[in-house]
Amino acid sequence: MTEIRKKKKNLFERFANWATVATGSSGAFIIAFTIIIIWGVTGPLFHYSDTWQLVINTGTTIVTFLMVFLIQKSQNKDSKAIHLKLNELLASHQGASNRMVDIEDITEKELDQLHKFYVELSELAEEEDDITCTHSIDAAKENHTSKLNSYKTKPHYINARNQGKKSN
């Protein structure tokens, strides 16, 4: 499975993944720190000239410019993965609203309206006398049993169970 994933990634994605891991390491920090120390120590040698200052300014500007794109790519990928995981949780939970799937594509105004709705729900929950009344272990077990019993009657569950018995 890992080999298949590696083959599907293009050259830039493989490089970006490698560079993200490499630049986020302790070794990369030590190298960058060492470069700054060497640059600082060579200041008297070059009489703190404009060229001496330009070298570090140019180097750090180039590295920063490239890292912005690398970091953005990494964040985009992580964000997409998190959204997909959350969408899977929403889609699989019986009590969750499927309208929340792909919610990141709605407008800022619509997000604000939903936020107000959940703030109101939170305020109602705070009015409860006992925090465990709606979040107890018993309620969680009951919810799990209810979901499991519901799934056992669905064709995809029955087919999966039958397939598992055939392969044994």
C-alpha cells in the first residue's frame, strides 16, 4: 500500500513532503543557527560592509519566500485531510446533520449564522444542572448499541458480514 502511494505522488509533492519534514527538524534549526553564528563572526573580517549585510538579507529572503509556499502546501494538504476525516465522522454519525459536510465551502455570513446557533446550544447546555445527564457513559453506551442495532439491519452491513464468513 505504501509503495502505491509513493508512485502516485509527483516529483514536486515528494520534494515538498521531504522538505517539510527536513526543515521542521532539529537539524535544520541547528544548521540555520550555525549559519547565523558564522555570518555574525565574519562581520569584523568584512568590516560589517554593505555586501556582508546583503548576503544574509538576500539568503534569508530567498529561504523565507520559498518556505511560505512550502508551508502553505503542507497546511492545505493537512487541512484537506482533517476536513475529510471530519466529513467521515459526520457522515457516519446518525445524529449528525449531513448539511455540515463540506461546510468549509459556505460563505462567511452563513458560517456566522451557524456559529450563533451553536453558541445558543452551548448556552442551553450550560443551564443543565448535571453535566453528566447528556454526556454520561450510559448515554454513550446506549447510543452505540442503538447505532449498532440499526447498522445490523442495513444491506451493506449484512453483505460485509457474509463476505467475511465466505473468506474464513
